[in-house]
Amino acid sequence: MEEFLVESKSKMQKTIESFQNNLSKIRTGRANISLLDHISIDYYGTLTPLSQVAAINVADSSTLTIQPYEKNFSAVIEKTIRESDLGLNPVGVGDLIRVPMPPLTEERRKDLIKVVKSEGENSKVSIRNIRRDSNDELKKLTKNKEISEDDERRFHDLIQKDTDFYISEIDKLIDLKEKDLLTI
């Protein structure tokens, strides 16, 4: 049964990690390398993550620099970033690409906060689904007389404590990102 609880906890932790990964992609007006994580370049017929075809650095708080490993890919990288859903306008300077971060408007900040809250709610639903699946499994074990009803109640309580903990973690992450977005 301990393995059962560890597995449930592990799934909830993975949900938190996925949520943190999604939050890192929501830009806050400051340059952040993870902003370009989901960008892939057509590299000799294969979609390859940008980080594998170029060195990405933070030049200052509002500019990223991209140094392609092969100079002939500068134009492809610029075009791919420009056509992405990020709303960025890269500028080629020799064999270096500068990506300035446009300042966020108040309206855009509020929209991003809505996106953060929506992502948070989706993660909470995932955690609740894990709890439901775990509780269903406990009921099956009790029905098959593999565990007692007392054990079932005790494990339900433990799973609920884990659920409450991870949902509170999501709330904390939402609050942090919201403060980050509202900071000018």
C-alpha cells in the first residue's frame, strides 16, 4: 500500500512540475531563455529545438541573443521566431540575432494573469483526477477484501492530505506568477 501512496504522490508531483514548466513559458516582460524552449527549427529536414542549433543567452533584462552554430541558419531562426505565437521581432546583427522583449501593456498583463489562472485550474483538475483514480482503486481493493475498510479510510485521508498540499502549491505558484506579471 505504501507503493500505492508513493505512486499517487509522484503523479501529483509531476503535475506540479508540468505546471511550473508551463508557467516558465509565459513571459513577464523580462528576457528569459525558457521563453524559446518550444521553438523548433527545420534543421536539414528535421524539426530540432532551437537550443540544439544555437546558443541562447540573456544580454540584458529585456534582450535575448541567439548565436547560431551554423551561420546559414540565422535567417531561418529569425523567421521561425517571428512567425511563432510569442509576438517577438528578432533582429539580425551580423551572425548574432537579438530578440528584444517588448514591454507588456496593462491589458496584456491582465490577459496573461487569466492564462496563468486557467493553467492553474487545469493542473488542479489533474490533481483531483489523480485523487479520484486513487480512491477508486482503494474501493476496488476493499471490495476484493485485499484491505480493510479502516485501511481504506486511512488511505483516503492520506490521499486527501496530499491533494490539499499539492493544490495549495499550485495556488502559491499562481500568486507568485501573478505578482511577477504585475511588477513593472
